[in-house]
Amino acid sequence: MSKFLEKIRKVTRLQSQPLGFGAGRAADEPTMLLAARTGDPGAVADLARRGADAVIVDLSKSSGPPSKPAAADGLVVGALIGARTEGDATACKEAGYDFVVFDPETAAATALLEESVGYVLVLPPALTDSEARTLDGLQLDAIDVGTIGGAMTVRQQLDLRRVYALTRRPLMAGVSPDVSVTELQTLRDTNVAVVVADSAAGVERLRKTIDALPQRTRRKDSEDRPTPLVPRALMVEEEEEHDHD
């Protein structure tokens, strides 16, 4: 399992509450991951200081061996790759990258054979339901649904729910640094676990917004519990028995 996936699982689980009258409430933990996208492997440490949980280095247009990213404690680094040649994912792993982001329209299958690295798939624009269901065989960490500009519409929300329902994979989306807490919470409730910023200033602003999000809450038991369906014939029989009594 990649460290990126470990971080995703940590932010998407419900936070347990302390027991006992005297127990203090545990410090709130972030409920979304913040990733920064950059073309400079040397900028990784600076983006981490500004609040990024992960950094995606764009190597898609570079040639030759992937550049090694600058080290930063507690940070995972991924690479956006063209994946056109055999062994691209393995080369990224050896250079210190934890996961790779790839476009299935252009990526060569032989470039993605490394099993010890995480994979994030860039969602094709016209993916059918049948194709989406086959993605389960790729063992993806997440699915990149692109940038969501402005306030999310109901149609966009339905589309995101459809992608998640078919793939059962966490979603990653680019957002504006000006996104509000309410808009970000709506994205989180639509299974977007990772938001991406394209600048250092954007990382700083999104860090504050993510930290201001309320904790995930479990729905009330009455809302989760299904209502039993009693066949009509059985109901009639029970009514007749009560009449005889």
C-alpha cells in the first residue's frame, strides 16, 4: 500500500470520540488531503512548509530519468507521468516517488507494471458505466476528476457520485483557492478526499479552509437502519388472526 493511500484512509475515516466525563476531546484532525501540483521537484519542501500533505510533480513533458524530489518529513510525493515507455512507474519509484498519476488515453500498459507504487487515474471525459466498473482491476489509490471551477452544481454532484458508485475509489479534484468551507464540505460529502492546489499561495489558503471543516459525523441510527418490507399477503393473514382472537 502506498503512503498516499494510507493518508487518504486516515482522513476519510470517522473520528472516534473520547469516553468518560473527564476525557478531553481529541484534537481535530484534517478530513481532506491537500495536494499541491508543481513542475519543480525542488519546490516540494517549500510546499510542505506551506501546508501541503502531498505534492504532485509534473514530469509528463520531461525526458530522461525522473528528477528526484526534495525530501520533506511526513510528506508523500507523486509524479504526473506521460507513461509512454516501459518501466516509467518503476523509475519513479526508484527516484523516490510514492505514487504516479497517469492518463489512460496515452499511458502504455507496460509502463505501469510496478506493484509497490500507488496509481491515480485521470478520469477520461466519456467513460461509460461498463468501462468504469473495469477500473477495479487496476488497484487505484484514487481517481482524478479534474478541476471543479466555481460552485458545484447538482449535475456535477450527481456525476461525482456516479463515478464513486461505479469505481468505489476516492476522488481527487482541483479547486479554486477561494473555495468556501461550505463548498469544500459539499465536495467532501461527494467522496472527494483530495483537493489540489496549483500554487504556493493556493496551498496556504486551502490549508486554512480544510482545517476549518467540521469533523465527519455518522448519520443517526434511524437514518441508517432500513425499513423492513412486509409482504401484503403476510399482513392480511396477521390481520385475520387478530380478528379471530
